[in-house]
Amino acid sequence: MMSVPQFPVPPAAVPAAEQQPQWPDPDAVTRVRERLAGLPPLVRPHDSDRLAALLGEVAGGRAFLLQGGDCAEMVERATPAAVHGTVATLSRLAGTLERAFGMPVVTVGRLAGQYAKPRSSPLETVQGHTLPAYRGDAVNGAAFTAEDRTPDPRRMLRAYEAAATTLRLVADRPEPRPVAREVFVSHEALLMDYELPLTRRDSRTGRAYAGSGHLLWAGERTRDPEGAHIAFLSRVANPVAVKIGPGARPDDLLRLARTLNPGAVPGRLTFIVRTGAGSVRRVLPELVGAVADAGVPVAWVCDPMHGNTVRVNGRKTRYFDDVYEEIAGFFEVHRALGTHPGGVHLEMTGADVTECLGGGSGAVWSAGVRPADLASRYESACDPRLNRTQALELGRLVAGLRTP
Ligand code: PEP
Ligand code: MN
């Protein structure tokens, strides 16, 4: 029997990882981990190193990061239509921002690995029935049935295959070569039974690399500096990021920076701040100030989605104007501090879905998505995404923020 590589080995003191599924059959998990450990890594260390160097340019104020894609990728949507749609929209957005800002835009999809979701509650109740919450296609199914919601580790193999397909589609897309920009892939490093077997030591350098994506991040719920996820990220050589919510204190960020970027290497660590439109101007200055005073080089990125989720007509949604407003506040804070607003992190798609409200030149809803439209094409398995039109409109508005 093939042994599962256990590095980076979490030290004994690290607590059990948060937000892991309750797999019904531990032996089945072991078998899947062995299979994953025998499969090729999905990305190459060399490419993760190149992305780290580009993110160093972002941290240094000479480049901008555009990161975007689904909240939760679905295995059945690893199709040319879905992947090419997302990548084409990202590419257009990147072009708009590049022209407006006069600097390279590093383009990173939430792609080829965004198959595991943290949940606020482990259970979901619908009309008196309670089932395990959906945790992403690598764990269970989105449909509200006992069969779908039972975690099945074989789904991790399907997620791996879908990620491999997605990477082929990203590499081989119909855009003409001269305009095709390089697109890297990223996801939340949540599911340890997936990430650990895909982590391999690079024979060139002897360093461990996550093979599941170029850039990995820890979410707002799993960013405990003493926790298992941060311990994992501290042990891989890939560029890493951490989501930062409105409750974060300056000391939390300094501890994360010491753990994840002890060598103070620009590009190694990105903070993705998601405070909400109403809090960014109040919360961000202290965080950016503390990190700048400590002399830690980080890239600052704005996620204007996760602090602005509301429920309308029984569905999770976000107002386009709130999304824009959080980015505007993020730019304002950085301009006032003389620091670099390094990028944006969006939940978006190339499809004409109706999941976020508004858009349509910021004017009236008649031009954008209205509450009554939510039901018509709400296709996200988790959080609401900007549709193609909304994403491109947001890009035009953000382009206008650069010049004072
Ligand atoms: C997400 O990016 O989908 C997510 C769950 O974000 P956060 O960890 O910031 O809540
Ligand atoms: Mn999300």
C-alpha cells in the first residue's frame, strides 16, 4: 500500500482543523487520500513561484491583483461554456483596469479547486427537515436530500478531475493568443484531506508546495494564527492569503504576518479584507497602519462581497452599490495613508445570472437585477455572484477610482 505523504506535517500542538466534514467511513477517506497522493499535482511549483513574484509587485505598489470566480465551483460546471465565460470576463476586467491604472494586472481565478466551503452552521433546516449543510462539491451535494448531503470522500477525486479539466480549459481557450493573458488559479485551502495528499516536496528546492492551486487562502472562519489551516499555509512555499473580517484586530494581522511571512518576502502574503461597505473606512486604517509600522510587506486586496451579504425574498444576495461602495472606501483609505490598494477579489461569473441586485449604470433597478428577478436565474450553489454585465460595469467604476 502506498503511504500518504504527511508533509507539511502539522506539529503535535496544532489543534484539529476547523470546518472539516464528518466523513461517515474513515477507511474510505484513507483510500481516497492514497489515490490523491498518487496523482500528479495540478499546478507546478515554478508557476506558483512566478505568481509569488508578481504578487511581490502588487505588494510593492507596481501591479494590481484581480481575483475572481464562483463562490463554490461545481464539478458539473467544469465545461467550456462556464470556464471560458468566467475567464473571458476576468480578462476583459483586467484589461479595463490595466489601461486605467497604467500597471500590470495579475489575474487569478477562483478556479480549479474552489470545491470546499466553510459554513456558519453545520446543519440546515428547511420546512422542519434538518440535514448537514452543503460544504462544497468535494464533500457533499447541494441538493437538499439526505443522499446528497451525506459527505462522500470519493467526491474529492471528482473535484480533482474537475480541477484538472478546468485547468485544461483555462490553458486552451478560444481568445486569440496575443490578447490571452496568463490566468493563475486559487481557492480556499479548507479541506485537509484534499490539500495534504496534493502537497509535494519539490525536488529542485526541497520545499513543500501545495499542488492543488497556485495561490491558496485561509478563510475568515479558519484564520486562527494557532490553528491547523494557518499551520498548513505556513509550511507550503506557494503564495498565500488570509481573509480578514471586520472583527480582526491589528495584533491578529501581525501574528499572521509573523507566522506566514517570517522572512518578510513581498508577495508571500496577501490580506484580503472583507469588512462590509459600512465598516471599511472605520476598520481598515488601523489594520493597514499597524502592518505598515511593523514593516511587513503584504499585498492589500478588497473583497467587497462577503461583508455585504443580505437576504431578500428568502435568498442570499448583495447590492451592486454596496459592492462598489466598499471598494471605493478601500481606495480612499489607502490613498489617505499613502499605501497601495493592491487589488479586488470578486465572486462573479461570465453567465447572465440574477444573484446580485442592481447594476445598470448605478441607476434604477429597471436597468439591473431587481428583487423579483432573483428567482429567474439564481444558479450559485453558495453565495451570489456578479453576472457578466455587473462585473464589467464594476470594472468601469473601479477604473475611475485610480486618479484622484
Ligand atoms: C468565500 O470566499 O466564499 C468565503 C467563505 O469567504 P470568507 O472566508 O471571507 O467568509
Ligand atoms: Mn463566498
